[in-house]
Amino acid sequence: LVESVVLLCEDRFTYSDVDMVISDHLFNLGAENETMNALSAYFGSKSARRAEHVVPFTSTNKFSGAVYEEGETYLLGAPEIILGPEYERYKNRIEPHSLAGYRVLLLVMYDGDIANNKPEGKSAMPIALILLSNKIRDNAPETFAFFAKQGVTIKVISGDNPMTVSHIAKKAGIAYAEDYIDATTLVTESKIKAAARKYTVFGRVTPELKRKLIRALKAAGNTVAMTGDGVNDVLALKDADCGIAMASGSEVACQVSHLVLLNSDFASMPSVVMEGRRIINNIERSASLFLVKNIFSFSMALISIFAALPYPVSPAQLSMVSTITIGIPSFFLALEPNISLVKGNFLRNVLLKATPGGLTDILLILGVIAFSYAFDLSDNQMSTICAILLSVIGYVVLLRVCRPFTQLRKALCSFVAFALLFSILFLQDVFALHPITTQGLLVLVVFSLLSYPFMDIIYKLLDHLTVYVSKKRTRRRKTH
């Protein structure tokens, strides 16, 4: 919104003159962005004077201009860009408004050539300052407070004056908003990288520099999400790990982004983040349950082929294991609310959770096969023992996956335990389970009791291995 107009040349121009000049300006350039829309609402855009030549506003030049047949040229835009070296003369009259949080536009009469889209300050006669205010949504502080609690660092990258942006960022509740910099001073790659780490607010940023800042943040090891709605944001949106566009913005910004907020409200982001966490964390849990069976099935098939051993379980028995310890739990785990922070690499996390269960399955089942031969147990007894043992190991895996326990997960684990006992005792014909002798029962109890410590040892070994590999990679990076 336009708040007020401040005359800088009272002896030659009046407020009516400013209204007329800006109305002409808007008539010839059109309402091409939000700033022009705000100016149109305040000054109007009806005029009979047609410009001979116009220079549209861009994020690079940061001003717009119109040349009329009377030889008059007017520029409207960023004061420091239009005035150039002459900015220091008017600095004391301009910067107090920027520090107060206003976006300041300068209207000048220009005596020079703007064909190269680059004015020279010495040829500009300042006429007036137009002060615009940016409305902060009521839910903005709450949204930024949410991200602060989640350990997300907010960076504000804008084409406006850094002092103005800093003031607005403070009102919005962004931490360290007082750390701002004029991006026109970032002329080297080293300065850009250093500034990306140090500052929170960046003003007078060009589209190409936005892209470089995103790349610098990523090179520093950050996962970067970028929100934007204009054509000037396209390069940065494309290079970010996650580009988020507003539906009310430009079509090209929506096309290059990974997400588009249909309501064009940044306050929707917390719910987007929560939904993303629910999906990733729950799929990670469910995938680890399925992968345990896949590791066992694939490895056991290879062992059976090359060692000439019978496959230890029948399809019906494997259906009991898959349905009760994998299918039912994964269904409920995939749907439950989950706002835990996503950590590490998805595939590595799944493998680390599933591998101990898969290896425990293989080692203990091979042990059961060996004892079955030693005690001369029948194939039916051996397969029944293996099926029940796989169910026990699957249940232990489920208990680990469900940590930390919630009321829903406790209820789920209780139901799975009941379903296993019911199936083993009363659905023997359905799942091809056969009666087992006292020796077979002894083998089953011993190996069932071994399942948890076996799995715990493998988990600890993998944890130590992960830490060792991580330390080795860190040393290698430091060496290079």
C-alpha cells in the first residue's frame, strides 16, 4: 500500500504534479506487478499523454522509465540505483524512511539517455519519494516461530532496500533479522559464500545473485527450500532442493517448482512439512518391515540352491508371517500421525532398520535346520518351527520399529501378539502348521529366546560400523 508522498523539490513540483507524472507513468507501463498495482490504486492510471519510449521495471535494473515527446524523461525506482554516486546527497532524507520499514521509491526527472537501461545519477533531479508499506499477515510470526523450533534457518532474499526488508523481517518474527547486507557489494564468489553463512537478510538482490546464494547455501551442506512467486525467482527456485511457488505468482515459477501452494499462503508450510514428515517417517517404518522378509527370502533361496537344503517354510506359513507381522502393522503405521524430524538418508535408514532382522532370520533359521537334522525332526515339524520362529523375529522387529511407543503403537503390538497366538493355536490348518514334539518345542523356545539378543548384537555392530565410516569420511574431507 502507498502510505504517503514526500516532496524533495518543493520549489518546482507540487503534489498534483507528482500525481500527474505517476499517473502518466502507470498509463504507459501498465500494472505489471504488485508495486504498480499499489501505485495505480493510489494515483490512478488515466492519462492522455503517450510516451515515445518506455523502460519496463526488471529485477536487474530496479527502475522503470518513460520518455515523452516534450523531451521529458521520468524514472521511478530504487533511489540508490537511480541516483548512483549522487545518492549520498539525499541519503539522510531517504534512509530514515527505509529504517522505519517503508519501501521507498524515488521519482526523478532525468536529463540523459536511458537507452542502455542504466541512469547516471548526476543527470537526475529528485522530485519525490513514494513510501509503500508491506502488510504482514497475522499468522506470519507464528509460522516463523514454528520453523525456528524445528531448527530451520530463515534467509530473506529480496530486491528491495536491505534496511526496509530487515525492519519487516523483525516485525514478522524472523530471528537475526538485524543482520542484513546490500547484495550489490557481493561482487566475488568468496564474498557471496561468506555472506550466505553470516547474514539473514539480503537486499537489492538480482535474479542471478539469488541463484548464487542458493548454490552457496547448498555448498555449505544445507538442504535449501526456496519460496517465490515471480519470474525473478525462477533461477533460484530451480536450483533449490525444494522449490515452493505461490499459485498467485507467475506461471513459469509454478512450472519450475516442486510444490505450489494453491492458497498462496506461506502459513500453509507447517502443515506441508508435517504431512511430508508423516509420509517419509511412516514409509520408512513400513518399508523396513517389508525389507526384513525380502532379505530373508532372497538369501535363503540362494542358500537352498547352492547348499541343496530344503526351503524351510511353505507359502501358507509365509502368508501367516507376512500378514500378521508385516501387512497389518505397516497398514496402521503408514496412516498414523508422525511429526518426528526426518533424519539421515532414507534408503540407509531403511537398510539399517531391516538388516538386523533379516540377518537374525537367516542365522536362526539355519540353526533350526541344523538342530532338526541333529534331533531327526520331520520336515513338517521343521517348517512349523521355522514359521513360528520367523513370526517371533518379525514381532521383535515390529517392537523396535515402533519405538518410541505411543498408545496407538502399544495397541498395535498387543493386537499383533494376540493375532499370532490365535493363528498358531486355532488356525493351524489354514497356515499349514503341524504338531511338534517335545524336542521340537525345546528347539523353538531356545531359538525364540535367542532372537532378541542376536538382533541387538547386530544392531550394535551396525551402529559401530556406521560411526566408524562417518568418522573416516570426515577425516578424508579434512585431509582434502
